[in-house]
Amino acid sequence: EPWNQQAVFKGIGVPVVADYAIRKNMSEKVFGVSKAWAEA
């Protein structure tokens, strides 16, 4: 199961934007974390 779908299923995340909308012909992965995790 894709990670974004796991986050949606668990109620802890939502897809914000599709990869193609970010930049055409680039990788489709984005590593998103919470502010608390990033500052730990």
C-alpha cells in the first residue's frame, strides 16, 4: 500500500498535491514529517 494511502487510512495524513503538479518529469516521492519530528 502506498504510504500516502496508509496515512489516510490511519487518519494521520492527507495527500496535499500530486507529483505532477509539483514539477513535471521529476520523482514523485516527497518525505513529509511533522514539525515535532523534524525538530527532535
